[in-house]
Amino acid sequence: MAQSILPLMLHAGRYIALCVAIGASAQSADQNKTLDLGLVRTTEPAVVVVGGSGTGGGIGGPGSVIQPVKVSIMQVDKSRCRSGEMVIQMGVSNTTDQMIMLPWSPDGEAVVAPHGLAAFPYKHLNISLFEEGTNTQSSAVSLFGTPHSSGSEVSLKPGESVVVRGLRISNPSNDLCAARFSAVVTLYSEELFKDGDNKYRLRSRQLWQAEAHSPSTHKHEVQQERVLDHAMAFPTHLKVPQVPAENCSTTSLADSSGTFPAEFRST
């Protein structure tokens, strides 16, 4: 009898272990869709860049612009708004019928590391927060991604979303409790390449830009807002190489047929 029960126990044990592994994998995937800037290493790229160029990307005019994502401001912590500080949680959703990849690491030093290569391509997602009415950038965070750096990209299936926590607006001289603000998200395809002097230059192309505006901030709405953890560390501003603003016009990633370039689609 004991001999007949033993195989059943072993089989049950393997089944339980498989279920646990599947559950852990699903939980890990869900966690990867949320980035808490207060809990991760935030650095700027360490590569010295001597110059570069920037251009708009994609083809599309008025009426044919197709944005691959929707940006939304999900939650706002205004517990310190009278001192001029707010903490924001932002969502980015895939609005296409294709899987897309987004840069997902704020550790620019680790991700943007060409190690002497003649050319090093990567993606750069810039998130900027602006206080409306002042046209002043309150803060900016950059995320980097490349297939050469494990975990530096996140995949989004059609309709799927990611969440970024710990984005801060700070203006100590003003009471921000009634302030409105906007979040602007821009994706760049960038490449470091060596020139004739064996020095790195940057080639940058804007793929798309999307934005979201804060909801109305009437008193009764402020009281109903969910409060986030306000003890998060302030993320370091990433000083990535800049290109002339006039060369980075807002353009669509898709062409007039609605087809996205292969470099943006996942493989």
C-alpha cells in the first residue's frame, strides 16, 4: 500500500511546485510593470559625448498622427502641497494592436555602456513634469533600454499598461494645492558612435511624444485623492546629452498607413 501511495505523493509534490513556480513568475511579471523611482538606482550615463545631432522621426501630418501610447496621471499625493511639493503616479498604456517595448531602467550608467564599441544604439524615454501656467519644467526623469542590458526594457501587449511611481513636482516658493500640471513623455531612438578622433557623438531621433494633464483640483476632489508614500527619495535628474530643441519636433512614430517601424516592434 505504501509503495502505491509514494508515486502519487511525488506526483502531487511536482504539481504543487509547478503551480508555485507559475504563480511566482506571474507575480514577478506584474512587479516588472511597476517602477518605483524611490526604490531603484538612478544614474546618468557616464559616457562623454563631444557632440551630436537630433531629428524628428516617423512620417505623419495633421489628421494622420497615431500615438502608440496613452499617458494618464493616476494618483497624486498632496500631503505636502502647501510646502510646494507633490508626488505623482503615472500610467502608460499601449493603444496599438501590436506588442511594444519601452525603456525601463533609470540606471543610465549601467545601461548606456558602449564598452568601446564603434556604435551603440539604445532607447531613451524622457518623462518631464510641468507646472501649467508657468511653462516651467519642475522635474525630469530619463529611462534607458537596450536588448544588451537584461531587464532594461519592458514589453507591453495591446491594452497593457505600466506604472511609474515617485515622480515629483517641487516648487518650494509656491503653494501647489490648487496647481495644475502636465506630464510629457517622449521616446527617442539614440545611438552613440565614434568619430574620426575616436570620440563618441550622439545621434538622436524623436519617435513620439504623448502627454497628460492633471485633473481639476477643487477642494472636494483634493480630499478624495489617494495619498501615496511621501517618504520616497527624490530621484536624481539625469543629465543626458541634449540636442537642439528646434530639431526635435513632435512627430508620429507611425507613417500614414499606421504601420510602426520594425525598431519599435518587439521581436
